Amino acid sequence: MQQEVLLALLAKEPSYGYELRARLRRALGPLGDAMNDGQVYVTLTRLERAGLVACEPSAEPVDRADRKVYALTTMGQQRVADWFAEVSWPRSDLAEFHLKLIAAAAARLADPVAIIDAQRRELLRRLRDAQRAEMAEPDESDGALLLEGIVLRLQADLRWLEACERNWTGRKAEA
């Protein structure tokens, strides 16, 4: 589990681990069914050790005294802000980018459409570079084949970003 995803979910409000699990499952839809619930707690423990989250016992009745509430520290808030500003592509898992958009909107820390636009600019730059390199390669070479794959992947990612933008622009119009 990517640490920044949990940090971003905590940016909205302090939460119990089970609440974070439920929000992740809702955000991921059918992909959330494959999520390892224990990984959420392992990641929260690592974040606490790193000083990115603080953990306090629940104020709930005594029968649930073992429950802990997790909240972002100042360092955790900075890490989330850095993550939202990060432009890195491609990722092996598009779910992370999807969660970044959901967390940004939920916590009102960043505009999802602006995040999409930053990713698009980076993808267009990389596409231009890959196309230039592909043209410089001899036809039928191994390098040309790899570069063609990179170009096709970048083009597909750009189409997906267009779908993301339509979705998030529609959400803004409804709000």
C-alpha cells in the first residue's frame, strides 16, 4: 500500500483504521476486493514510526479501548502536499493516481483537474521525446520496438487522462 494514499485520506479528518479501509474499498470499487486489509494497519504503523501520523486511543466506550484514531502530523501534511505536486508517470498501477484524485477532492487540498493537467503536460513532454527517439532508431530494431511500446502506452495514458478530466469536470459542474 502506498503510504501517501493513507496520508491523503487522513488529510480530510482523523480516522480509525477500519474507516480508512472502508474508504479505500469504496474508492477502488471492484479492485478494492483484492486489497489486503492487514496492509492498511502495517502501513499506519510505519507512518507512525516515521512521524507522519499520530495515534491516540479511541475516546469510545471502554469495550472498544483497543481502537486507535490516526491523524496527520505536520510532517505528514507536508508529505501529502509534496505527493499532490509530484508528476510521475507511468505507474504500474493506475489505481494510485485514481486515489490521488479522490483524496485531493475529498480533503480539498488540490484540484483534481489541475492534477490531471499537470500529468498531461508531463505525458505530452515524454511522448514528444519518445517519438523523436523512435524516429532516430533504425526500422525493425529492438530499440524501435521498445520505443513504439512506450509511445503507445503514453498515448493510451493520455486518453485515460482525458476520461479522468471529463469525469472530474462533470463533478465540478454538478457541485
